[in-house]
Amino acid sequence: MMRENAPAILGGTPVFQSPLGIVRPLFPSIDTIYSHLGQAMKSGQLTNNGQYVRELEFGLADFLGVKHVILVSNGTLALMILAKAIAEEGEVILPSFTFPATAHAMVWAGLQPVFADISRDTYTLDPASVAPLINEKTAAIMGVHIFGNPCQIDELQALADKHWLSLIFDSAHSFGSRYRGRRVGLFGLAEVFSFHATKIFPVGEGGAISTNDNALAKQLRLLRTFGDPGTENTQIPGLNAKMQEFNALIGIENLKVISRHIEHRCALAQYAHAELLDVPGLTFQKKQIYSEPNYQNLSVLVDEKAFGLNRDQLLLVLRAENINARKYFYPPLHNHKTYDSLCTLKKCKLPVTEFVSNRVLCLPFYSDMSESTLNGMCKAIKRIHLHSRPIRQYLDSRPDISKQG
Ligand code: T4K
């Protein structure tokens, strides 16, 4: 075997000279926000629903086509105060294939997560798995538009309507994604976004709740600010979930470029899908015909038999090429220690979640990724597949390395 054509794990030259991280946040240049930040600092108002937070809330409401956007300090707090606003107690049916915050926030709000399965193609909450879990304790259904791929919203809404339940969405990944031509943010009773540094719309730490419901929006604003309507006589035990002016300033600049970024990500995702189409054993998250994901993440699902290596082995071998993929989301939440007792009680049986979570890998993916970088990643994956047999033999002989996957 020619060394230069060999994968890096077998002694070839890595495709990339320096490591590609899973995400690379794009922030506006400091110059663009400097003068505004200077003004804010001069005025002394750095937080507490300041000028820039209000400006960003208006801008986001306009962008999403929704009546109310309530900015908060992160997506987890957004989920917590939304849960608190919709129910005092009861169960929330949600997927296990998600980031821990989705379920943890429900627990913090005094609600009990109940894990439902996902659809094999879209990786989003499967309405057929939700239906049998509905009972007199169910307070809400929460879909997660995972990796930016919108849920089966119509089907979930029909279920919620039939049983008089609130439908909410963890839209942490899906800022700018569309469903039936409209941006997510206005579906269900409310949706929650994360603007964490790792997200497509990064402000550092930040998040938002969007809703068309006036009463809910009022309640959320109270919950965000100690339960104080501005009278110093609190109405409810709210907490501090306010966004700072600095983060809002970054958001205002992001909003000017986000559509361009999403367009670029969609084009890149299409390119990657086409490049890797013929690689045996690799398949992609599918979108519904009327969905337009923002491609917050670019994932591949690895079939060990056809590809020649399993997902964990591919992760390791990519790392040698300086491609730092991630196992989002493994293990699924029902297998986390946190939810041990819940799942013993509820007998969580989630075969599709297990299937996907054991096989899916998220590849590095950025709003400013060049086609040549993406091409390099695709080339590396193809090269790895072609050498899968010797790689497997090598990994079998090196259990110390295999363990790191
Ligand atoms: N719901 C869902 C479905 C979510 O995915 C999340 C968060 C939430 C709710 C809660 O929203 P927030 O409360 O976070 O607003 C990261 C993020 O911390 C987390 O926000 C995110 N989901 C999750 C999917 O990813 P980790 O543990 O993977 O982060 P970490 O520190 O390993 O960072 C990943 C990569 O990002 C690193 O390789 C370096 C890069 N990075 C990271 C940070 C923090 C940067 O380039 N800049 C940075 O500032 O959780």
C-alpha cells in the first residue's frame, strides 16, 4: 500500500494539518459592536431588559414571524421557565435522543420526563410512539427539531389537540429552519432556541422563547425577572434568566447575516450528501418533503457491515485525520444514570433511539466552511472506507486505541 494514499491511522498523511473542531462559531468583528458597547457601558445599563435586548427581541420576532420573543440567558433556562409557565406538575413526553438539557429542564421545573421513540429517518419524535404514552398525568408534549431538522409538527399538533395538551418545541438547534414555508418559532404553544456559542446563531450564552400567546409571553417575562412586573411586588417566584446587553449586541449583528449562513450550510450539506451517496454503509438524516433544515449539524449514520467499520471506529480513524467528529447524542438520555430509576419504573423501550444513537456521528460543520474543506472530509471518509479491512485489523490488534472511541 502506498503510504501517501493510506489513511492517517495506518501511517498516511492526515488530510488536515491541524484539527477541525466540531463547530466554529462565527462572531461579528469586535469593531462592529464596539461603539454600541461603549455607549451601553457609558450609560451604565448592561442588563435588565436594556435597549439592545429589546431591539433584538423585535428583530427576532420579525424574522421568525411570531408575536413575542423573550430573550433569556441560555436555552436551558428558557426551557425551565417555559415548563414552569405551562404546568405545575405532570409528565412531559419528549425524545431521549437529545441533549440532556431538554429533559433536565423539565425536572427542574417539577415535571417528569417520559421518553418516547424517534422516527428512523428524521431522528425526531415519532408521533406513533407518543400516542400510547399519553395518560391523565400528561401535561405536555415536547418535540426537538434535532440537528435543525423540523419535527412532524402537524402530526404532533393533531395529537396534542385531540388530548387537550400543550405542544412545545425544543428548537435549540433549529434557528432559521422552515416547516411548510414558515420559520420554526411559531409552532405549538411556544418554542425555545439556544444561542450558545456552538449554535448556528451564537451570542456566547443566550436563548429565547417565541410564542403567539399574549398571556404566556407576559408570564414568561415575569418568570425571567424574579416574578417582578416592575412594581417590586413580586407576583410569582421567578428567577434571574435575563440576557445581557453584550450578548444582545452580538445577536443584532448575527441577524444581518444568518440567512446567508443558512443558505451556505444547505448548499454544503447537499454537496456532502452527493459526494458520499455511493459510499456503502453511510446514510443521512432525512427531512420531510415540506421541511427545510438549517443544517445546524451534518450527521452520518454508519452501518458497520456495509461500511466496514462501526461508528466508534470511524470516529477514531477520523480523529487521526484531524477531523474531530462527535457522538451527538450518545448515550441517549434514557440510558443516563440520571434517569435510571425513571426508566426502571417506566420500562423505557426505545429501539429506534438506540439504533440511531449507536450509529450516528456528527461531522465538523461551520457557516464559513469552504467547499475544499468539506471535500477533504468526504475524501477522508471515502479513503477510510476503501481501507476499512486493514484498519479493522489494526484496531483489533490495538485495544488500547479502540477503547478511546
Ligand atoms: N436543547 C438542546 C437540544 C441542546 O442541544 C442544548 C444545548 C440545549 C437544549 C440547551 O441550550 P443551552 O443552555 O446550552 O443554551 C454543547 C453546548 O454546550 C450546548 O449548548 C449544546 N446544546 C450541545 C449540543 O453542545 P458540548 O458538551 O458538546 O460542548 P463543548 O464544550 O464540548 O463544545 C463543543 C465544541 O464547540 C468544542 O469542540 C469547541 C467548540 N466551542 C465551544 C465553546 C463553548 C467553541 O468553539 N467556542 C465555545 O465558546 O455541549
